[in-house]
Amino acid sequence: MLAGKTNKSMGRDIGPSPRTVETHRAHVMQRLGAQNSSQAVLVATSAGFRSPSPGPKVPQGSGTPEA
């Protein structure tokens, strides 16, 4: 969420369906008391969370990075 990715791209990156990502995003926003993604990001960054740094892409089920 902090990286500004869509539900679809997060699902592609970590595995679950975009609908599952959407559900989790809604729960996070509810717990943060945020009305929109911008507010959620502000709350998270003020609490010390940072956007993850891009690392090597590892295909699901594999322990080695893609070439």
C-alpha cells in the first residue's frame, strides 16, 4: 500500500487474488481510521513504516531470484 501499488499488482507480486488484497486493504484502512489511501499512508508513515525497497523478484515456489 505504501508503494502505491494497485490491488491487482500487489496480488501478482505476493500471490493472493486482487479481491483478497482489496479486503485486507479495507481492514487496514478501517483499523487506521482512514477515509482513503492517502490518509492511510500518512498514518503509516507517521508511525514509522516505510515503503519496502525493491529487491530481486523471486517467483513463488522458488528460492532463487529470476535472471
